[in-house]
Amino acid sequence: MAIQHEDAFETELCEHLAAHGWEYSANADGYDRGRALFPADVFAWLETTQPEQLEKLVKPGASETSRDLGRKQILDRIAAAQGNDTMNGGGTLNVLKSSVGVLNAKFSLFQARPATSLNTTTVERFAANRLRVMRQVTYSTKHANRIDLVLFVNGIPVSTIELKTDLTQNLAAGLKQYAQDRKPEGEPLLTFGRGALVHFVVTNEEVHMTTKLDGPNTRFLPFNRGKNNGAGNAALPGTSPTAYFWEEILERGTWLDLIGRFLHYRFTEKTDPIDGKKTYDKALRFPRYHQWRAVSKLERAVLAEGPGHNYLIQHSAGSGKTDSIAWAAHRMAQLHDAGGHKVFDGVIVVSDRQVLDGQLQRAVEQLETTAGVFEPITRGGDASKSKQLAEALLAGKQIIGVTLQTFPHALDTIEKNTGLAGRNYAVIADEAHSSQSGEAAASLKQVLTAGALDSGDDTVDAEDVLADVMARKVGIGRISFLAFTATPKGKTVELFGRADEAGVKQAFDLYSMKQAIEEGFILDVLKNYLPYDLAFTLAHKDSATGVDVEVDTAKAGSEVMRWVRLHPTNIAQKVAVIVEHFRTNVRSELGGRAKAMVVTGSRKEAVRYKLAIDAYLKEHKLDGQLGALVAFSGSVVDEASGPDEFTEASLNPGLKGRSLEAAFGGDEFQVMIVANKFQTGFDQPLLVGMYVDKKLSGITAVQTLSRLNRVIPGKENTYVIDFVNDPAEILAAFQVYYEEAELTEPSDPNIIHDMLGKLRSMNIIDPHDVDAVVNAWLTKTRHNALYSHIKASRDVFWDRWNAAVDASDDLDKARLEEFRGTVFAFVRAYDFLSQIMDYGDTDIEKWAIFLRVYRRVIERHDADPAAVNTDEIVLTHYRLRRLDAQNLGLTSGSAGELSGITAAGSAQPREAKYGLLQDVIDKINTLFAGTDVDEVNGVSAAETILRHVVDNPKIQAEAMANTPIDFETSPTIVAELEDVMYASAAGHSNAMKALLQKSDFRSIVNVLVAMGLYEKTRDEAERAAAAG
């Protein structure tokens, strides 16, 4: 036998198993092809574990003919039960996990690993399970085809394996063999449900699997460990890269646990969108390698560490998080320590997906023989849910499903209900599908601490809530948090990540976006990315007085840009691009069923887009061919579009009682326009196109564009048309999560001491007031006693502020603004840093309590003294220019970085800077005076420069650390501006070349300052820091 041939590979694998607890059959002698059973092991198992039941049919002392008849009855009943419908308790898996009745006897055919060793009978039965590997199995009664290996448990086949050595054949040969030569029709061993549970193709380099053979429609999934955070398998010393399969996965205990603790059926109801007919899709869930690895690692870590620890599982979209969460929840609920005590009294799963509740419940019911293990708390009002929660927790329900909105109430119940004292819990958060926006987010924010939410964003997600729980130190030592996320924020990595040998915090388990793309579970949405460039020119004159008005220049710039975005010309031109691009490029995908999403920057924009698209379709007689839906929260007043309020219901008359998701899933609607809805956690595989008219960055960019990455048969292309964002910024956002999100710059806990020193040095807050407020707070003294001591320090601040204003003392005003900023920064920083650092200083804790209340009485409550009247602004020139389509090219080894809190961010908040509105417009329009660049292209280039400069980390650091004057005169700004312009030159070659030739970078800085550079940069830096 040549060492490079398949036989040698087969022999090595089988001999390894034979040496590690498996029975080994070198050939198929004794295999029953008709029943697909190995009778000798069936009866060996029954004789060892259930002799009294076996004797009812195979009676001792009876004739051999009678005993053979009894054996035949048992084998026939097992085979018949395997052939019954899986939805009605039949099939191989159900036979293994339940029991088979034969006349007056009942037989269990498998023993899963018991949760404890207290029951010696189950411990002995588990040890008695018979595992067998059989070579070269002629499996059919119709032909002589052979399968390389068949694996049995107690005589019942659970797996088939085709081996291919890469020295003579390859993976494709094995996949082709199963698809073409291993047809399941009429073959008990190969029929889904009835036969083996899982089929593997194993080569030296890769392992692939399927649970359902279906001829040419068979879908094999990779079962690989990964290589360099991508597809494939890394090398193993002295053996094949796939040796983990037989050494690790086929290890006796692991293989029995896979069958007993992981495998389950999933039945998904499907409704045909045309005729409404309902069918069930039947699937058998076998974990992919990373799913098994993550759950097994969690189990080992929790047993070693006990309750009260955190685990970050960074698994990309396409990783199968629903199944992973179901398996993790079941394992955590069943986990017992060495003394036989449950590690957790309950498991709380946080997710807003109704489908997760259903799938989780069905999975747990199959994995667990006890009824009523899972209790979903997802219906009814808040009061009703809180009552259900308390009842479920007190009743000791093993797994409880809650929404993000309900979760804080669950924590309050655990913390305050005396009946739950001493109980331990595991909390599993499904980040990707747990977020709130609009009124729901506002309501949720009311119960969260400020430290968790200072981003200014109008959405709240699971990571925000978990950060809040950590800030409040709820359940310390009693609650373990398991956070499942594809795109962890910086604060999440810092709170839940684990430091490697170099001190870099990272995920507990990783399945990267790179691996998901390379394995074909999601699509690379950046391959067809088409940016558009907007250029415009404005004019203004106050028509009533003929005199230009004075405005806050930074605010004016923002208001003017907002006005441009809502301008009918702007929206109309983009609508034409969207509709025609969809018709030309997207509509024909997926057999004409492809869909698209339009992402807008505000609810008012969403309303105007919907009206404009409807008008365009009607004007071009396309309204019967393409339908649009719009999604936003609440109601919108837009007098320019109509006298009545706009709501989802009023703008979507075609819903007919259906949800937006359900309606969009049918064939009636092809485009959905969204404003802060459906940008995360929305799974619609038919989405092929996305039209972006909203500034995106960081995690928001990744989550939004990733709505396109879901895989469906026939879906090979995705299209992104971006009217707003810079391609380089989008690529940078994705690079952070392409491989592994790491916290390369951890937070500096010492900034708390620096900020506290700064606050004390101002002599505004009396330390005696701090002590008095803390005492009143902790002893729950009357409100007025607390307020009197807050008021004293408040009055000192405002007296000094008013004096500075009266004396026009800009220096003292600047110091007071810095004091106010430091107060807010201290609260944010302490709420976060105290979760990862025990300061051991009650004085710091006292100041934190005091400042959390005090900041409210020194907030600025300015009216809008210079609201910008855009009624008299005129759009004189407009051009929407298509740039070159790009494959943005995600690459390994160029990941971005996440950073912790390293600076207080308490530089002087900006005072409104006033100037003439016409000056703002003139500077935008005349930046390129003296060049041959026309004003349209000039404005376009100026906007591009401003966007790049605002996002530059060095410039952000300068803005956060300096006053406006120091910032504007900093040499760093000029140096970085030059680099930005050279990097941006490709997109605006003529305009950029003209400016670079002039080399007057200081003048360019002055123009950018007039466009709001300082304010916009600080806003972006604070937003990025809050988002993590």
C-alpha cells in the first residue's frame, strides 16, 4: 500500500480511533444494508444496559427461532421508527434521544452525558455507549457502491465519511462523489432524517459536512478551524492540518456530546408570497467548528472561573449566532460544578428577535427532556412583562427570553427581590438583533446611567445596556455576561475582552468577517461600491431688509447643508439615479426578485424620498412595476410636502395590515426607504442594492452596509451607491472588523485623578457640600436637604459666570467652560473606568455621586439665538457626478484599531462664533479664486477636504485639547491638511492640483475654519469616542 494513497490515510485514521475507545471493523461484515443497522452493537448495548427489557422479547431459555424472532421485532421497530416523520418524533436523532417501544418492552438506544455524577446508572450507561468505525461499507441493496467510513453509536449509523488525500485527489472530488454517486432515494443510510445524521468529506487540508444529501442540490458547509483568520486550516506539527477532526472532534466524549448536546432538528414555516401556501423546511442542525469551539470553550471557562465573569464572542454575520446562542443557553442552564451544584440558577437571553424566541424554544425542547425549560417574556406592556419576569425568575425557569427594553427590569428584579438573593445568572446578549430607536430608545435611556450613553445617538443597543449594567455594578460575582456580537465597540472590548500576553484586549472567541466571506456565508459588500460626488453653489440675500444677517457660522454651515440635502433638486436627481440604477442593474438579479434599501439621514428626508420616488414612478409610468415602502419612527411634520403629519401608515397604504418586514418580503415592494430603522439586525437575503444618502462611519457603516451580505442561492453581486461618504473611510471602518477587533490603546485610569485635581483647583465646589450631598443621597434624606447643598456650589459657578460676562472677561469664561466640560467628562469617564479599575478611594466615589447630580444644574440651556433662515437661500448650481466604481479591497493585516479613553475631552466647549451668512456662502463658493477651476468643482473639492480633515485623528486630538484660537493656529493642522489634500487629489484632480500648486495651506485652513472646522472636528471626535 503506497503511503500517499487514500488507503493509508484511511488506515491511520481508523487505527487512531481504535486506540482511543472506538470499536473498529476493517470491513462491512455484519452490516444490515436493508435496515442500515449494525445488529451486533444494538444487542450488545441492550444486553449491557437494559437486560430486563431485552428479556421480554429475547427470552432466556427460549428456542433460538423464538429468540431470533424477538431480535427481528426489535430491529424492525427501530428501523420503522427511524423512517417515521421527524416532525412526529421519528428519525434517527429522535430514536437516539428518546426511546423505542416494541410490544411490551421499551428501549433507550443512547445515553447522553449526565449533568452530574449523582446518578450512577446514567454514568454507567454513558460509559457503555458503543462507538464503531467501519471501513469500506457497501451500503445499498441495489448496487455495490462503497462509502469509505461509517460511524455508529450503539449499532445505529450517525455519520458517513469520504476520505480524499490531497496527494491523489482533492476536496472537489469528494463533494462531487456525494452529489452524483450517493443518491439518497431508497437508501436507508443516506435518506435525510432516516439515515446517518451528518456526512463528511475529509482531505488532508479541509473538512466539509452536510446533514442532507440532495443530489446536485446538496450543500456542504466548511467544518474548518480557520487559517490566519480566514478559511481553511492552519498547519499542525507533524500531521495533516485536518488531524483535529479525528483527534479532537471524534474523541469519544466530544463525539457523544455532539450527538447528545448539540444536534437538533429545526422546522421553519415558509409562506409562499404568491399563493400563501405554507410548508415546512426541515433541517438538522450540526454545529460548524467555530460554534462547537465557542460553546465548549465557554463551558470549560465557566466551570473553571465560576459565576461573575465576562465573555466576548466576536462572531461575524453568517456565523449562525442563533444556533450558537441556543447551544450556549442550554449548556449554561445545565452546567453543574464538581460538587453537583448548578453553576447558574437561570439564563437570561436578551434579543429583540421573535424568531430567536421560537428557534431557541424549539431547540431547547429537543436538547432537554424536561418540559417548560424556556420562558419568553416578549408580549404585553412593561408592567405586564415586569410581573412575568419576576414570576419566571422566582419560579426558577432555566432559560428566560427578554427584549432589550425589558432587560433592565430583569436586572432590577435580581438585585432587589429578596427571594432571589444568592442566585447566580448567565446573561446572553444577542447584540446584532438588540437595538431600539425613537420613542423606545428614549424610554430606555431614562433607566440607563449617563456613562453608558453619551454618544448623542438616538439608538440604544445591547452593548450600551450591558455597559450600563457594568457601570451600576449590578450582580457583581453573581452574573456572567456572554456578549455575542459581530462588531464590538471599543468599550465592549475593554469591558468584556481578555488581555493576551502582550496586554491587548480581544475577544474570548473569534469567527471573523474574513472567514465568513471566504467560506461563502456572507458576501463582500464592498466589491461593487460606486461613489457619487455632489457639487453645488448657493446665493443668499435677506429679501425683507436687503441687509445680510448675522449668524453662528458653524451652525449656519450645518443648516445650509441640511437645507441642500432636503432641496427638491437634490432629492429629485438622486431619485432618478436610484430608480434607473435599480432597474438597470439590480432588478434582474435573483430572477427578478432582488430588492434595495435607500438609507437617508433624517425622517424628513425619508418622507421626501418616498414622495419623490412615487412621483418619479408615476411620471415615467413605472408605478405598476416598482413599489416603495418607507420606514421611520413616530410622525413627521413637513409643511413643504403637505399639511398633514406623515406616518408609516399614511405613506404605506399598501401594507394591508402586514408588518413592513412581511410586506417587503413579498413581490409587491422592491425598495425600502429607511431613517434609523432596519440598519441593524434586519435579515432580508433578497437585498442586493443599497443607496446611501447618510453620513456613515465606524461600526454604523459596517452594520448598515452589511444588510446586503446575506447569502441566498443565485446571489453573487451586491451594489452600493454612496452619495455622501468617502470610500477610504468606509473601507477603514470595515477593516477594523475584517479580522479581529482589538483594543490596542487601553483606557488610562489616571485621567480620573487629573480631572479631579482640575476641578478642585477652581475652588467652585466646596468639599463639605460633596460630603453632605453624598450623605443625603445614601441615606435617602429629604429632597430639599440634598438640593440645598447642590445649590450652594451651583450659585458659585453661575455668579462667577455672570461676572465674567458682565466684565467681558473672555479668559475667565473660557476657564469656566473648561470646568463645566470637565464635570461632564469626569462622570462619563468614571462610569466607564470604574468598571475596569477598582480605585479603592471613597473620595473619588463621593465626587462621582456629587457630580452626577451637580452637572444638571450647570448645564447650558441656550435658546437658539441665531437660527438660520434658509428661506432666502437659492441653489444656483447643482451637479451630481458619478465617480468610478470600485472594489474597495478588504485585506488581511491592515485592520484598524479600537481605543479606550485616554484623554478627558474637557477642552473648552465652543462659544458660538457669529458672522454674516453671505460670508459663509462666499467662502464656500470662492475657495478657488485665482484658479481655472469652476465653482461647482471647487465646492465639491472643498467639501471633500473638510470631510477628510474632520475625520483625521491627529486633527481631532488637536481640537479636543485646544481652544479655537490655538487650534486654528496650530502647525499640526497645516501639516495634516497637506497630507489630506494629496490623499484626496485622485477624486478631484483638477481642483486639488490647482490648490496644491498654490501651496497656500494657511489660507485653506482659514476657509475651512469659516466652514466650521473646529466645531465639526470636536463633534466628530466626541461622537467617535462615545461610540467606542
